[in-house]
Amino acid sequence: MNGGPVSRRTLLALGTLALLLLPAGAALAQGAAGGGGVTGIPGLDALLPPGNGAASGRILQLVALITVLSLAPGLLVMVTSFTRFAVAFSFLRSGLGLQSTPANLFLVSLSLFMTFYVMAPTFDRAWNEGVRPLQENRISEEEAFTRITDPFREFMSAQVRPKDLQTFQDLASRTFPKAQEGEKIDLRILIPAFMISELRRGFEIGFLIALPFLVIDMIVSTIVMSMGMMMLPPTVISLPFKVLFFILIDGWNLLVSGLVRSFF
């Protein structure tokens, strides 16, 4: 008596399995017809995007693309104005004596947005002159790389200190050929020189930020010691005064506007 329902379930399962296997069978048949191999599995060329060159060359292109994407945060720090903003905001928080306010997320986000604001012309040139023509297959990868890096090269060349650039050129004189008059500076020399210059300028701005807060700390510490309150930390009293001072001078506006103007 149970034979009828069981048979219907079996037939239904077999029919479902057949429907699921139809696309796979068609793909295997197509692979076998296209010379995919004895087993009928599609070849590697079918899995890679079409283009000129061998399959191994396209694999290297994919690996290079994945590598660049994984290094994108580091590239953002190395060739943009992010370093100067991040260092200046870190000095501001240390000068105020605040350990976790503003939070790291806020400071990094503000640094990123200010970086995009400063680097907007550079990003636009790199996109219009390099990325878009490459997507439209109007230029090759080598020409696209040159067009994309040229705006960043000009930005770094305008911001780098000549002394830092000369230092790295002297260090690399035994490894890299020296650039002749009018030639482009090698990025392996320009990028580290630019990073050192940005760190120096960030520390210079940080010193100017921390100096007024240091004066407030010294004044409050002198008053506390003169009153004989040895057990009361001076930073506890100076913190509200430093925050009030920063608010009264409209510190965020002055700091951000000064940092942006330092690039122009």
C-alpha cells in the first residue's frame, strides 16, 4: 500500500535531479565540442576575460590587479595629503590631553575627506586621462599607467622638499640612473622623499598646535603648586581651560583651513 506514494516521491526526486543536471551537461558538452579536453571540462581560456596575450599573461594581470587593490590604503597614504592631516589631528588630540576624544574613526574619516578635497583635481585628471580611456580600450595598460601616475607625480613634486629629494637621489645613485634635465623623477625616489617631507611638515604643524596648550598646562601647574595642592594633577584642571580656549578661537576652522591652504 505504501508503494504508490514512495514511487511518486522517487519519480519527483529523479525529475528534479535531471533538471539540475541539464545545465551542467550542456556546459560539459559545449566544452567537449570546443576542445576543452577529454573530460569535457572548459579550458582556462573560457574562465579568463577575452583579450590579447596568452592565458599566463592575463593571469599575471589579474594577480597584479588584486595586489594593487590590497595595497590601496598604503598607496593612499604614500602619494596623497593624508599623512599631513593625520599627523596634525593626532597632535591636536595629544595637546588637548584627550585620550579617546575625538575617536580614531572620526579623525581618520576627517583626514580622508580632507584628502579627497585637496586631491580632487589630481583624482579627476587621473580618471579622465588614464582610467576612462583604458576602460574604453583606447589606450594600453602601459600608457594608462603613465597617464594615471603623472598627476600624482606633479602633486608630489610640488610638495616635496628639495633637500629630501636630493637625499634620496644621492642614496639611489648607485642603483637607479640619475634623471637628466627635463626627465621625470623615478617614483621609487619621489615617493619616499615625499613621505619624509609630509612627516616633517606634519610635525612642524603639530608643534604649533601643541605649543599654546603647553603654555596653559604650565600656567595651571604653577598656580596649583603655589596653592599647595600637591595631590591634585594639574592636567585635571587644565583640560577644561584648553577645551574652552580651543572653542573660543574656533580651532577646528582655523586648523582645517590652515592645513588645506598649506597645499596651495
